[in-house]
Amino acid sequence: MRMTGLIRIAAMLFSLGTAWLFVQTYFNTGWKVVSLRSWLGSDSDLPKTQPLRNKCGNKKSCPESTFAFKVSSGAANVVGPSICFENMMIMSGVKNNIGRGLNIALVNGTNGQVMKTDVFDMYSGDIKLLLDFLKAIKSGTIVIVASYDDPATKLNDEVRTLFTNLGSRHVSKLAFRDNWIFIGAKGLKDKSPYEQHLQNEAAKNKYEGWPEVLEMEGCVPKKMD
């Protein structure tokens, strides 16, 4: 009986000790959760706020009177171009709406709505398709262009003039496998500041047969009525 009594006492003490340890652990953890500092909103207890992401992932935010954009040319004939406008990816390989040649998006210059996108093969395509497309652009329309692979083999003087009228400075010298990105507008009085051109030069090309990728981001002004 004495032995049985001792075992019972030991078991009871063990149970009490375990219960006390549980209570201590529970309330210590619980106190951290509902501590006064946390309840009052101490910075150290609050989750870290993530930095705000600019539209299109740009380095700088754009004023309300402008549209945010990011345009990238293709990488050789492997990775296609991309066009982001007002935080919406308009054209990209993921959207499966790009191709060899000139990738063009038309955007309403007043409200930023995408009006049309299309791809024109400048190596073996029909240049008349691009001519008809450019001639139909209405005044006030923003025109965004990103090259991929070859942007120039089929270009003629008439097409180059139409792009020049949209504000391009470099389309007149665009050549085989050059890289070109451009944002212009129908009715633009001056040359566009949103344009980059990189020539296909064997000694300077980053990729065999093609120059490196061009990328441009910024804020294009809205058209005011």
C-alpha cells in the first residue's frame, strides 16, 4: 500500500508539474500576442509594410496627367518584346500576341484605353498590311512599337515617312536586324523623345547576329481635349 501511495503521489506531482509548465508556456506566448505594446500598435510588433509598386514596375511613379509605360525590344530571335501601358501588359510572349517584325499597339491618347494591337512581319510579310494599318490611325492616338528579330527588310519610303510623321527620328535609318522601340502619336507636332535605336553591328552585337535588348520606361503625357 505504501508503495502504491508513493506512486500515486509521484504521478500527481508529475501531472501538476506538467500542467504548470503548459500554463506558463501558454500564458507567456499569449502575453506576447496581446501585450500592451502590440495592442497599442507598436511598430516592432506590426507586420512590415511592403513598398508601393509603381505601374509597370517602373522605377518612378508618374503624375496624374501622364500614362506610365515600359517597352522592351526582342532579344535576338529567341525572346520576344513586351509592351506595358498603365500597369497592363498589352503585348508579350505570355499573352501570345507578338511576332517577328514590328509589334504595334494603338492607345487612346485621352483615356489610355487600348484600341488595337497587331504584328507585321518585316522579313517576308506583306508591307501593304502595315501601310493600311498606319494610314488608318486617327489623330490623338498613341502609337507604341517594339521590334523583334528583323524590323526593316520590307520597309519602304512610304512606311518610313508615316512613322516619321508620328514623331520618329530613327526610322529613316532602320536596317536589317536593328533593334527599335518607339512611342509616337498621330498629330504630334514635334519629334518624340520616346525612342531608342540600336544598329546591328557584328563587332558590337551582344548576341550573334543581333544587338542587345532595348528597354525604355517613363511617363507619356495625356492628350488634353
